[in-house]
Amino acid sequence: MASKYRQHTAFFFLGFIFIFITLMFLCDALFSKHLSYFFPFVSYGGTFKWRYLQLGKLKISLYWSAHIVGIWAMCIVCVMRKNVCKLSTGKAVATGLLLAFFGFVGAKILFIIENISCILQNDIRIGLGGVSFFGTVFFIPLVIPIIGKLMGVDALSYLDYCTPAGIIMLACIRCGCFMRGCCQGIRIWIDFNPVIFPTQLMECTLDLFLLDYILGLERTHKFEKGRYIIFMGLYGIIRFLIEFLRDTPKTLCFMSNGQWFSIICIFTLLFYLLVKRKARNRNYTGKNNIREEK
């Protein structure tokens, strides 16, 4: 039965839960009177109402809480899959923490590059806020060989191992973005009701399905040492389409920076598949020649 029907992970079903949550926010914005929404946690245009959790005098940011949950989730996923690279529990936890650190560094570097003129002109201090996830996507493969050497694992195999953890972190971050109100979708008016597309939840949903797909490739031993590139290309497609609904500046050729980065990821995947296909054809031709000689 397992060979005929694909076994889905819990992330696949979690994706459907997020579909329901996304539709709930959209429907509340569409069919409720403006600022008189049915659910108490829905705010302007179908956004999330609270940015902070108040516990007495303690004020907890839901955005940064989502990041912390994401780091914990990465460590848990790494530990659960430690046998993939034959790592100890300590090294698996260290992998999750290092991914969080270097992922943030990469995202911060790209954000600074994208906004360097604004930062210099307005003398803006660089803090924890403001990241660009594509910086993580491009930066992680550069540091993985170093981390992999410290862990005693082949770099490409280690990159495959790290890919699911990175995806679940992204899904958690997008939840945080939704609760904070950043990275939101465009606003449209329907019968004098503002509706803001919950693009953060949309992306989170697709990220969970992507995570399930990558884990499926791992179970079937497909695209070994190339699953990170598969992730890059498929995430590029997801992000390219969602950017049309995001409230981001569309500058160069009517596309956002995210869409141009997405195109780079998509072409990376296409190049990888082309090289892999040529290699497979060469192997097939070589085997036929050997048979003919015999």
C-alpha cells in the first residue's frame, strides 16, 4: 500500500488547516461590516488584531515569539531526522541553531543591500527588524560546506538534511509576519469594505505543502544532493505568484525585488534539471554501448 499511495506527513494536513484559517480571515473581511468583524481577533481588512500578548505587565511580541517557535521547530525536526546524516542529538540541535543564526545573517545582509540608499540618506540604525528571506536562501549554501565539515558530513548531503528545517522556519516566520502586520497583501475595496489579502498565511500554507513534498523526496530517495535546489525553484514559483498579491513596490519591469529573486531560483532549478537529464542520458547511452560490445 505504501508503494502505491504516497504517505503524507503531518505538515500536509497542517497546510489544510492553514487554508481554513486563511479563508476564515478573508470571509470575515468580505461579509462582515467594516471594523465589526465576527471573530474578535480579526481587525482592519481581515488582518490579525493583536501584535502583542499581554501577561500582566509583561508585553510579549507575537512576531518574535513566532521566530522562537520556528527555532524550536527547526531543532526538533533536525533531531527527529538526525539519522539521515548519522548525527548525534547535540549536533542535530547545533544544526538548528546555526541555521537560525546564519539564516538571519543572510536575510539581514540582503535587506541592507536592498535598502542601502535609504539607510544612508536617513541615517537609520540597523537593528533586528528588517530582513529579506531570499538572503537566507542564497546565503545558506555558502556556509553549509563550512558547517558540514565541522559536523563531518558531506556538504550536499548536509544541505539536503537542512532543507526541511529551513522551510518550517519560514512557515513560522510568515505566521509572525501575519500577526505583526508586515509583508501583507494588497488592499481592495468591495462594497465599501476593505479587504487585505492574507498573503502571509497563503505563503505559509504553500510552504507546508512544499515541506511535505521535500520530505516525500527524502523518503523515496529522489534528487539526492539536490533537494535544496528543488526547494529553491519551487519556493521561487510560490513567491513569484504571491508577490502579485503583496503590497510591495513593483519597480523594475513592473516586478518586485522578490519576483526577480524568484526568477533566479526558478532558473537555478531549470539548469539543475537540465544537467541532471543530460547526465542520465549519458549513463543510459553508456550502458547501451556496453551491452552492444558484449
